[in-house]
Amino acid sequence: MLATSNMEDEMLRALAISTILIVSSGSTIQIANAEDAAPKSSQGFTASKTTVVELGSEIEGMAGRQLRLRMLTIEPDGHTGIHTHNDRPAVVYVVQGTDEVVQADGSKKTLHPGDTSTATKVTNHYHHNIGKDNVVLIAVDIFHTSK
């Protein structure tokens, strides 16, 4: 075992703390840059075949909310704009194509036909078609009509 002086111990501690701070701040910068780089608007994206159920007449306390089903299509290299699901939980089923779901922190998940995905109040993401065919999604959400 090596013997070190108090001065060397303090220097090693300072170096360790500095390294942790540098790594941590780099992660924060990377997260901020990922969200800044995300598309703000949609391109090559369409929503069609919307069907809704007014939930106010179905469930007490749900006035102004709809159960909404939509077919979403994203052309090759198209995308949605980055968006949140605050007050709008959703589930998605992939019918066709290769859909890359990119979170605000830069993490990604690739979805293929038959895959499902959820979006909750903490979700902040966008969809990007990384394949050669259209991405076709069936999306169901609880939509607040007053927003």
C-alpha cells in the first residue's frame, strides 16, 4: 500500500471532484443540445382518419376530453415536431415502416411493424422515419378539446 501525504490526498480528491463535474456538465450540455437540435415543426407528416368519442357524456368528470384515434403517416426522412404529452397520454401501434422515436435528451428507440409505444405526461419526443417506406402509426390518445 502506498503512503501519501495529506496534500496528495487533497489533490486527488480535487481531481476526482473536478472530473465528476466536467463529466456531469458535459451530459447537461448534450441534453440541451439534443433538444435544441430537435425539429420544431413537422415535415412529411399527415394525420388522417380521425375518430373521436366525446368522453364527457360517457364518464363523469371527463367533460372537454375526447378518446381520439388517428392514423398517422410519416414519409421517408419525414418527422413530427418535438412535442410533449402533458395532459394527453397516448399509445401508438406501428403498422408499417421504421419509426425512430427520439426523446428530448437525445436517446432513441427504433420501432418496427407490430411494436407499440406509450407517451405519458413526462414524454417529450418526436418521431422520425428512418426507413425507405412510409411509417404508418395508429395513435390513440385522451385529447383535451379546450387546448
